[in-house]
Amino acid sequence: MGNHFLDTKIEFLKGVGPKRAEMLRKELGISTYRQLLLHYPFRYIDKSQVFKIADINSEEIHIQLRGKVVELKTMGEKRGKRLVATLKDETGEIELVWFKGIKWLASSITIGKEYVVYGKPSAYNHRYNIAHPDIDLLDNALIANQVTLEAVYATTEILTRMSLNAKGIHKILKNLVLQLTNKIQETLPIYIIEELKLVDKERAMINVHAPENEYLLQKSRYRLKFEELFYLQLNMLRQKGIKKEVIKGAVFNRVGPNFNQFYSEKLPFDLTGAQKRVLKEIRDDVGYGDHMNRLLQGDVGSGKTIVALMSILIAIDNGYQACLMAPTEILANQHFEGITELIEGMGLNVQLLTGSVKTKKRREIHEQLENGELHILIGTHALIEDKVKFKNLGFVVIDEQHRFGVQQRSKLWRKGTLGANGKLIPPHILVMTATPIPRTLAMTFYGDLDVSVIDELPPGRKEIKTIHRFDSARIKIFAFIEEEIKKGRQVYVVYPLIQESEKLDYKDLMDGYESIERRFPKPNYQISIVHGQMKAADKEFEMQRFVKGETQIMVATTVIEVGVNIPNASVMVIESAERFGLSQLHQLRGRVGRGAEQSFCVLMTGNKLSADSKLRMKTMVRTNDGFELSEVDLKLRGPGDIQGTQQSGLLDLKIADLVRDAQIVQYARDMAIKVLKEDPNLELDKHHRLVSTLKQLFGSKINWSRIS
Ligand code: ADP
Ligand code: MG
């Protein structure tokens, strides 16, 4: 399906040429007409609406103003240096502020001339100003706009220097769009277009870059979003279907002595209904030779570990080895100790493999793995090293999976055993996460995984009480901590650590530690401290002191975030809480509330909070429900920042937005399912466009043998 026009090299487009073409390729990955067309605008300026300065009353929206620049001055020094222009219309004045590109702007803005300005107001000292607005001479703006909706494009600093700023990109795209008549082939089957009343592809493409009117723009965007999501779903569902048929997993057809002994003699509590249900889901997968690739979601403390362990025991009962991978040494250690204790006396060989295991011990582990003496290997990503070879790995558990990428999953996959026919039998894979993923994301990102959910906490847990306090209330919080310690409880105080400002954060942590030490002096109080700059052995030592109850307060950075289980800890103080994302706050909060006592989470913040931060604090105080939190999180941050999506390719979405377009995700998925139900191999005539488009989109990554 050659489409020569769209494959034309970008340098041949009017207004581009070889130099700019090279830069477009380097900066934005655009080298053909097709790729340029996929550089969709990220917003549109409505040039028909002009706001009056006196009417500005919110920080919510982008607005367009029209007025005279009456004053222009450069202020401040160094980092604070800025250009301030005063814009005046018949109703009032507003300041426009730029921190970047000052020199160029200062020389191109003329006092006394009329400008069109576009940007988002922000309130400062009870007055509004606009930082980094777009500004254009009124005359230019009028000439450029026979249409009222103008597309705005993303660009980069380097491109801007080659006069490919947002406007420049707009210009070259216009040159391309002008040539688009009978150049773009339809990519969806006619019957789908008719059923959903979609705009045709070419019309949609033209209108998205050069909208004729608002109505057509919306229809066009809808069409392109639908198409993008539809093909994503179609591809994924097809692969999933094919995998299910083709890939066989090890068969665990019996539940044997290990599982039974554990269940009747060792299990220290009754399983919750949700745990039982998930175990059954897993057994149904592994019992009949299907290959299992399952995501287990369950809020912190919901008891995922025991489900993993019991699945592992089934694997061992069927003659296979198992491994469990955790993202940090601390967590791997804790799993190792917990599991060793749980299965004590059952005669199973469990070992721990992390970066700090000594060479000699390591060799011993490698040997036992290969000769089959070792039943369960627990560790960090040290597990995926090539040197680690199993005799017959049948079951893999990956804990807190958002810390690992798809790559790690597939490396473990390849450590499976060889079947009689010489084919790889991959181990069954159970990935566990306490960061619940909203439905639209799960449908897309984890389309290749089956999902189980533990939606019930073990009995007797008390809801964690969460409060938000400003730094000024610290004295009261210290008093509260003292009371809790007097009752015999333990307390976490957590500081943010963000790589970019590591030094400053480290100082915050140390300052915090000192002030806590002053307020809670030895010998009455003992304090542990754990942070990323310590050696693993020291971390472990400090951690153990806290686990054993020798220290009452644990001051730490987020290394304690995942999985750590200390039931006696009942207070979690999170410093600079405004700097954490919701899912991280929720994870941290999950460190307490694991025992029978009432637990507390205290969110400490500065007095001045952004609207987003306020909403995050409010949401944390309002709910303990991880799914609810993740929905808010997704709305606030978009999927790009949700842990785990980075590797998923979801960020490659060109026009659809998994948050705002959740409904379209659903429609697209429904349609993809309908298509595949009717025509699993896409062999029908009416589906020929689907095959060619899938090939064009995902060509190299797909096994096409079953289709063409
Ligand atoms: P997470 O899902 O966060 O990994 P864990 O598996 O660490 O949670 O379990 C948290 C705590 O709850 C552990 O101390 C575990 O022993 C306990 N637990 C798990 N299941 C149950 C249950 N059914 N009844 C009581 N306690 C349970
Ligand atoms: Mg856990």
C-alpha cells in the first residue's frame, strides 16, 4: 500500500529545505510528510474571542487579549531577570512577564503598537499577570487569520532559533495541508465509518490542522482519536488471542503435599474471600497448560504476598522451581525472612540473591539452582542476570511491578524450561502491584495481561486517619508523636528525595533528623535513619533496629516506600508532602495501619500550596481507597506520569488522551472486540484496510504468519 506522497521527505516541503529538515528530524523525529501530519496541534487559539482586561477573574483558562503595549522594562538580576510589558486596553492594564528569550522579545516589541496576546493569567499579590504569553502584532494576527481557530504546535528551543517556532511550524504545515487533496487513504472500514458517523480520514487530517469551524474540528479530532485507540486495542487484543492459542505454559495439574501442608498447618490466618478468589483464578490458569501472565492488583496491606507464596507452593508440588523479584534489597530481604518463617519445617530450600550477596554464596546459589536443589529464589533484579540459570523455572512473581519494565519481565520469561520438542516453556508470571491502575489505563497498558484484584482488606484493620498540617504546627505534631511512642508505638518520618535536588533534599533530611533528635533525645528515645546514600548493610542494620523495636522513630527518605511491613508502626509523618504524587503518598501511608491499633498519617506541607497540591492533600484526607486515588491522580497528572507507563509506548499516543478520552477508549475497545469476534484472523474483504494499517503501524513487531 505504497502511499508515495506521504512518504515524501520533509526537506522537499515548501519552507523547509535540507537544514531545517535535519533539525526537524533531530528535534522532533519528523522526516516525512506523514510524520509531520502526525505532529498534531496541542491546542487552538480562538481568535474570534477577545477578552477585556477588566473581565479577567480566573486562573483557569487561556485567554486572548488585544491592546497597546504602554511600557516595557527589564527587571531583576540573574535568575530573577525578566522582561515586563504593560498591556493596556480600554478597560484596564495587565503585566506580561517573560523569563526567557528576553533579549529578542525586548527588541521586537514596540511601545505604542497594538498587539494580540494569548496566555493563561495567574494571580500574584491580588493582581493578575500573564507569564510567557504568545504575543503578535495586531496586523500580523489579522492577516494570518482568515479562519478563527488557529492551531498551535509544540516546538523546541533549537527549532525556534531556526524560525520554526509554533508559528513557523504552523506555516509549513499549512503548506502541506494545502496539497492534501486525494492524498490520504481511508484507514477504517466503510461500515465502521458509517456506523459511528465518523469524518473521513483526509477531511479529518485537514481539519485538525486547519479547522474550517469548531464543529468540524471536534468531529475530526474525535475521528483521529478513535482511530488511534482502535488500532492500539485491535493490535493488543489480537496478540493476546494469538498468545493464548500458541504459547503453552507448564501444567501444574496437581495440588500436592506442600500446598496442603501449608494450608492446614502453617497458614496463620484465614484467607479473605478476595484472596481465595484470586488463588482460584491463578489455579485455573496454571492447571490446564495455558500460559499465565497475570497482574495482581491489591491495595497496600491487602495480603498479596500470601497469595504469591501459595501459588509458588503449587509450582513446587508439580516439580518446578519458583522465584520472587522485588524492587529493593530491603523488600527482598523482608520477603525472604517472611517466607522463610512461614514455611519453616517444610523442608524447602529458599535462598536470597541480591547485589550484596558475596561471591562464594552466589556460586553456591547458582549451583543449587542448576541442579534443582533450590526451590524458591528471592531477590532483586540480580535475579535476571544471565548467570542465573534455573533447572526448571515454572513460576515467577514480580512484586511492586511498577518499578520494573516490560524488559525485565521478558528476561525472566526466557529463563523458562525447554519442552520435549525443544521449545521454550516460559514460566507463569504473576506481577503484583499496590498502585492500582485506573480502568482505561489497565485496558490499554496491560492489555496483554489478565487482571486479578484483591479488593478486601484482612479483617480487624482500622482505617488510617489522615490529617493535613502546615509546617507551623510542627510542635503539636511532635507532642502527638510523643504520646504515641508512650503508648508503645513506632513512628516513621519520611522526607522526599528527588534526584534533581538531591543535595538540598539530603540537607532537609539531615536538618529534620537533628531537630527530631533534639526533641526526642537519647537515652529515652532511639532513632533510626535510612537514606539512599548509605551502604546497603548500614541501611539493613538501621532497618532491623526499627523492625526489632529498638528504635521508636524511623527517619527516612522514600526507600521505605514499598512493601515494608512493621505492624507496630502506627504513625506516618510525611514531610513536604506537597512534593509527592498521590500514588506515592498512598504507598507511604500504607506502611502504617498494618497492626490492630489505630494508625495515623500526617501530611506536613508549607503554607503556600498550588491548587493541585491542595487537591492532593484533600483527596488523601478524604479517602483510603487506592482506586479512587488513582483516578484523581490520573486526572491531575495524565498517564505520562503514572508509574509504569513510561515503558509502555502509551506516551506515543499522538492525539488521544487516556484521561480525557476514557469514553473513546471504551468505544474503540468494544469495536475492536466486535471486529475480532466476527473475523479473528482479519480475513474478510471488508477488513483488508485493517490488515494493511496494522502492518504499517506495528509491522516489524508483529508475527504475521497467521494472517497473511
Ligand atoms: P501487600 O498486599 O501490601 O503486599 P502483605 O502481603 O505484606 O500486603 O500483607 C500485609 C499483612 O497482612 C501481612 O502481615 C500479612 O501477614 C497479613 N495478612 C495477609 N493476609 C491476611 C489475612 N487473610 N488475614 C490476616 N492477616 C493477613
Ligand atoms: Mg507487598
